[in-house]
Amino acid sequence: KLQEPLSVLRSTELFAPMGNCFAGVKKARGVPKYKVVVCGGAGGIGQPLAMLMALDDRVTEVCVQDVTMAMVPAAGVAADLGHLERPAKVSSFAIDPAKKPIDQLRDCLTGAHVVLVPAGLPRKPGMTRDDLFDKNASIAKGLVEACAEYCPKAVIGLIVNPVNSIVPAMCEFYKKKGLNPRCIVGITTLDVVRANKFVSERTGVHVADIDVPVIGGHAGITILPLFSQVPAMAKVSAEEIKAMDARTQDAGTEVVQAKDGKGSATLSMAYAGARLGKAVLSGLEGDSANAVECAYVAVLEDGKKIGTTLPYFTTKVKFGRDGAVEDVRPIGKLNEYEKGRLAEVEKQLQTEAQKGIDYAARL
């Protein structure tokens, strides 16, 4: 490909193997309509995520938001991305973390349709899960509070750990403000992306023809890939499926170990985050066929329909014309192994979701 003319290099064919994130990347003829904000946009996930969203011709502006002391200034990331030959304007916004985000983010968030949040602190040695939750819940709360004020109908996609607790906390916070909790979703798409790739590698079926529903939550045993619903897996042994289930749960560790402790999953997470963001854009466009992804959402009155008694759960959802989740899909038929795993998922996820609900009750 690299020896072919520039006209060919710019063709859709070059990007076709890269999947949905680059779908239609050549067709710079659509009318840009939507503003996307990436909070934490100067970080390891945020930079490639902002780039992938800037490549979408439906996007009129990408705002790279981060803190003033970010290792790479948000303005530098925006300047770099601003040179891409795409319609989107790329702006930047840096805030002082010593001050409330709501007092600083009016210009950044006003008019936003999608806010993607790869923000928060990683778990450090000596830090308990409670410590991590307390710090990251505070960070998420500041950003979500600002969204409630300046873009209350925008879809907020959270990549803030621990997702299983942070998302319920923020959705309950939105409820208390009288806003739609289904404007907030936990981005669990990376679990789907990984499961799809693992199935493709095992079966030889092209990854574009694989769609593994991954339900439950977004950490450890709460991640449940439903391989029984994938035709390509019909002839794979039960033992192999159990191993692939475990690998999907622990896939993040593969990356951490391969990076020798010097990083975690950033590029694949950015790809997954962009996939979710693009599904939201498709919903806004009325393109229902491309507006479906798995996400961690408020169950509300749909527990019986979905097949869970939990207040928050990951399943396939469809984004609507107003951006928010308008439909949640049933988990479908499970085999005996998956039924057993679901019981484990629900026991663990109930505790983790309740932690977020309790946090919001104190706000």
C-alpha cells in the first residue's frame, strides 16, 4: 500500500482492516454536526481517543480537555490533531484541579453532544480499592457536575476506574439533579473488542464477522462473554471456552505485563472508547443499525426484560436520536456454564454497584 499513489492511500480500502473506528474515513463529504469533548484528552488513552473521534466526518469539533499540569499540554495535543485533513476543528481546554470544574468548563462543555472521560488515577502500590474509588469518584463527580450544568443532554461515556462503582455513583447523582441517568454509560466496549479478537484467532473467522456479547460489569469475574451466542464457537470445547472466558477477564494484565509495568491498555482502550462514541453519533443520526454497543447502564424498570435483578448491568444497548440510551437488550439464552457464571457476576457486581449508590446518597 505504501508504494501506491496518494490518491489510493487516502482511500477507504487503506483503513478497512481497522474496523468501525475508521469506517468511512475517506468520505469527507458529510456535514459535520456534533461536538465531542475528551476529558483527560492529553493522557495515554485520551490522545488516541481524541484522534479517532476527530477522524469522524460527523464531528464538527473535538475539545481536548485536561488539567494544567498534564505531562503533555492539552493545547499541544490539539495543535497536533488540528493538522489532520479532517473537517473537525480541534480545540483545547486546561483546568486548575485546585478549583471546581463547574467553575471552569462552561466554554469547553457548552454545546457538547458526547463527552468521553478517560480520566482518574490508576491504582498505585499500597492503594486500596476504597482509596482508588474515593479519589476517582471525586474526579468524576466534578466533571459530571459540570456536564449537568452546561450539556445536560450530552452522553457521558465513563472510563474511570472502578467502573462498576463509579458509573452507579454518577447515574444516581444525575437522578438527584432530575436528569436522565441513561445519558451516562460505562464504556465496557474493550471487553467486547478483546473477546471478538480472541474468537477470531481461535476459529479463523474474520473478526468483522464476530460479535460476542459481553455482559455483567467491567472488572474481573464480573466480565462475562457469552460465547454460546457466537456461531463460530459452536465446535470449540467447553474447556477451551472456559479458558477464553478467563483470558477475557484478565486481558488487561497481559498488556501490563507486556509493557513491563510501564503502562496499561491505552491504545486498545482508545479504540474501544471511540467505537462507543461513534455508536452514540450513529444514534444521533438515526442510524439504528450502527447505534448498538454493549455498555454498563442503569437498569431502571428494565430488569425483567434484560434478565437481571441488579440496578446496574452491562448488556447491549441502543442509542437514540437524543443521544441517550433508548433501548436495553435482553441478555438472551445462556448455557449452563454461563448461568453459573452469571450467578458469580451478580453476587460481586451487586456489592460494587451498591458502593457507588451509597456514595451518591451522601452527596
